[in-house]
Amino acid sequence: MEIIGKVKKLFEVQKFESGFRKREIVITTEEPYPQNILIEFVQDKADLLENIRPKDKIKVFVNLRGREWTNPEGIIKYFNSIQGWKIEDYSSDSSKKTSAISPSLSSDDFDDLPF
């Protein structure tokens, strides 16, 4: 799945005691009713945001992730996240379109959530 839009906000890298790290970005889509979409990049994928700046127009390749969690009272809750794994420049000048280097995905990228 892909999301195309302009970078609205870049957050700092979050590091957890377990060694897990993530970085989030907000993309504003360009459509009749623009949406601000929060996308997270986990582990080594967080490095893909190093050269991204606010107002850049990019295409982000994402996976939708969902999980079930039972709280201490036994109530089941569901959580969704949008995880990015590849970024391409999507400026109007086609000569500028370049792919960001993206290592291949492995199951380890998604199995080390902080909770």
C-alpha cells in the first residue's frame, strides 16, 4: 500500500530499554479532503527518515499492522498502526524521483514491539 503527500511533521527517534526504536512522521495527503496520516518507522527503517524534510513530497510504502491486547482486567483491546518500509521522492520533476535505499523486510521488524 502507498501513501503520497507532503511531510507535515517529523518526530525524533524514540528509543526503549528493550532496544526497540521507532520514528514517526505525519504526511498530509493531497486530495479533496486532505488527511494527516501518522506513519511509524521501526528499528532500522527509522534511518529512512534521515534525509526527509518538512514540505518534501514523498511516496511512502506502508503495511497496516493490527494486534490484540488483553489488559489486566481481562478486557480485550485492539490496536492498529501504519508502518512504513520504503520512501520515494515524489516531487513534480520526474528527473528527481529516486528510491530511498530500503533493506528487505524480515519478520524481526515486526515482532519486537515495546508492549
